[in-house]
Amino acid sequence: MIPRPVQPQASLSDAVALGDVDLARRLLADSVDPDEPRVLDLTPLMRAALRDDVEMIEVLLTAGADLQATESMGLSSLHIAAQSDSRGAVEALMRAGADIEQRSLNGMNALENAAAWGSLEVIELLAGLGADLNSRSEVVTQGHGYPRDEGPTPLGIAAWSGQLGSIQILLELGAAVDATSSAGNTPLLIAVFSGQAPELVELLLEEGADPEASAECSRGCSLEGTHDVMEWARVLQRTDLVRVLDRY
């Protein structure tokens, strides 16, 4: 079979978008840069990760694609695969040596991204590959004038994002239900002051979250000082959450 000629206008971006591995191989054999062109700031490897295109990922990596390259928000191919629940892509990237603890500019690693987006298969996979279920994100950076390592754990991030499924699987895998950020916020506190659904709050309570947990808020808070979960629910006028908390 005679191979199709590479059209002058064909790019690696086209090959990735089409999932055309043969075209990608021919372009790369002609010394095309495996990290260009970027589309919406995503490298070809990032876009292949988004598509969960394992074969394309392997072709790009063999050609020297930068595994740790990031887009403008500091997201790597692994971050992107994690948040899109691209299990095959995560496996391929990890086999190639992706850094499981690489953090984006908002301070999150791949597991934390997966928790925020509800990527349940990837959460389970990353946990099995050694991701720390109770690590603190670095959401607040020195660039903002605050210390690093002040963010919540993956469970706290899932609570903030309203991801009930992420919470369930993280708890099943052994995440600490009351692990706090440096500011003292437990996932339950985070769920209440971020206004989540009663079902999410009740799940945390059923799994042993402390209904009397309290934390101090001193920076830009509507309720400054040290307050417990119930006080937050009341000040936010969440009578539905107050009813749930009253049962525990």
C-alpha cells in the first residue's frame, strides 16, 4: 500500500485532532517539532492526553515530546489527562515518567485536579500509583503574600467543587475525613461555607466528619474569627444544612 503523501499544509495539530497516527509518524520523521504547534496553548501531547489517545501519546513521546511542558496555567499533560478522566493517557504518561506531584500555577497536582473534576477512574489509578491522598494543595502561593502548602487536601478540594463521587471514592481509598488545611479547614467546613448540597454534607458526616469542627478566618471573610460548622451554616442562611447538622 502506497502511503498517502504529506500535504504541505498538514500539521501535527491536524494529525492529533484526527487521531491520525500514521500522519503524525510521517510528520515527525520529517523532523517536525513534537511540541508544536500549540493550539489554545496546548501542545500536541496535551491534546492527545485530552483525547485519551494512548497510541498518539506514545508516538509523540518516542519522538521526544516534552512530558513536563505546561500551558499558561501550569497544567501539564498529566494534569489535563487527570481532569478529563483519561485513564489510558494517565497510565501512558506515568509509564513514561510523568511527575505525579508536579503542580500547576494554582498549586494542584494530578490527583487534586482529578478530585476537582470528578475523574473517578483516575483518582483510583493515581492512588494505586502512590499519590498522597492527604497531601495539601498549594492553592495559596507566596506570590499572593501567603505561605505555600495552605490549601486543602484532595478531599477538601472535592468538597469545595461539589464532587460527591470524588468524595465517595477518596473516602473508600482511605482519605482522612477531617484532614485540615493549614488554616484549619476540614472538608466539612469547606463544604458548608462553599454552599454545597445537603447530600454532600451528610455524606461527610456519615463518614465520621466532626460536626463541631471550627476554624479561624481572618482574611477577607464575611464571618471573621473562629467559628464552627453550624455557625457558618447559619450565617449563610442555609437552613437545609442546619437541619442536617442538627442530626449529628
